Amino acid sequence: MTDNDTPWEPPLAGTEVAHLVGALDRLRTTFRWKADDLDAAGLRARVGASALTLGGLLKHLAVVEDHMFTVRLSGAPLGPPWDLAAWDSEAWPFTSAAADSPDELYALWDGAVARSRARLAAALADGGLDQLVHASAPDGTRASLRRLVCDLIEEYGRHTGHADLLREAVDGLTGEDPPPGWRPRAGQPIPGS
């Protein structure tokens, strides 16, 4: 097995930036693998009384990616495609996903992740993890870029666990990581692969 077979693996020994970004990318890739190559019925499948779906998680995490590295990072407003969306509640990404095609959902997530990677790389080059970002506490204390990265790791950790359960219910797919050599079948390739 080579790094080319598992480009999502964080380094065994690297810098703090390499470890944090690597952990985030590993979770992103594992989530994408769990949601990959499903039709509309698979993306809309639910487990028990939960309203969560893989399609809803794809759309929610796409919004979170853009919000984290736009609004929280710089204070800029959300741009396309979210600025024209018919937001009726915070649950909108989850509930509206049922009306989106698989191609639309994969494109939303893939596009948001590509934008986030570029914005995070630029921010890291411009001031590193210690720099203060736009996001702040009610008392005005501003968050660091490190905090944003850690918050997104936490968000993916939570929802990748949900994706494990949902995907297993759809077609029995299980596993902690994508198999070596995995590439998305739907949407865009994972960078570095």
C-alpha cells in the first residue's frame, strides 16, 4: 500500500497543520465514501424514527463547509449557491435535499469542499492556525483558525457516524475507511488521488 492508494491518510509524524488538515480530510473522504454512488432512493433512505438521510447530510455539510470558511473565517456572506436558496429554517439543508438529484447533491458537497480547501490553504499561508478569525464569542473574544478547523473535524466526526448507520441500512456497506485505491464514482475526484 502506498500514499497514492490512501491519499486521505494523515501523516504519521508531521506538523500540527498537517495533522489537523489531514484528520479533516480523512473524515471528509470517509464521509464521501459512505455517501458515494447512490441513487435518489439511497440518498433519501432513513433509519428508524430519524429524519436524517445521506442526501440531507451531503447538503448540510456543504453548507457547513462554506459557512465555516466564509462567514466564520472572514465575515463575508454566504455566496452561491446558498445566497439564492429558499431558507425557511435551520433544517432547510436536511429537508430540501429530498428534492435534489444525486448529481446536484454530490456537486454541492464537492464544490463546497473544494472552496473550503482553497480558503483554508490561503488562510494558513496568510497567518497560520493562531490567527484570529471573524467568529467570536458573545463577549467579543475572537476564535482562532485552529478552532474553526477543530469545529469542522467535530462536525464531520458526528455526521460520519450517522453516515455509517445510514449506508449500512441502504446496501450493507460497512467499514471504517475507504479501501485502498478508492475514488468517488459519483461527482468529482478527491484531490490528491
